[in-house]
Amino acid sequence: MTVAFKNNNKTPLVVPPAIRRKAGFKSGQELEFKASGGVITIVPKRPASGDEYTPEQRRAIDAELDEAERRPFHGPFNTADEMIAHLKGQINARAKKPKRAR
């Protein structure tokens, strides 16, 4: 998609909504502007290097972790032998349960 207009340096440069939609820009998203050799490039701002996830991804991960903490869990174990003994006990307990009919 190409849109042409005359720049008069008095009015701000505005990216038309159809172009923003085509580029996939979301409302409130931070953008970076880069200029080189008469070309302006607009790209979504990358998350800070300290956080590899977007805020939306971080919320989803945190929600999954919260849900996982409500389920039963085992450990921590002091040694690998304790963990192995626990796993063997779980296997034996499952083997003793009657099989479900499919």
C-alpha cells in the first residue's frame, strides 16, 4: 500500500490508520523511528534487554505459574536418591490402581 502527500513542515507528519493497520501497529504500542539517507523506518520498540517477554506474555506466564502453585507438587528433595525413591513410589502407587476402561 502506498500513500503520497506533500509535506509542508507546518503540520505534524501523520501515519494514516490504514497504513498503521497494515503494519500491525497496535494502539498504545511504543514505536522507534530511524532515519537514514532520506528514508524513515518505523518499527515496534523491542522490550528492554532485561525482560525478554512483552507485558502481555509476562501476565500469561504469571497466571500459569499461579495456577500451577494451586496443584499438588513434590519436593524439594535433599538428594537425587530421595527424588528417585519418591518417583519409584509414585510408579508403584499408579501400578496398583485399577485400570480404567476405555
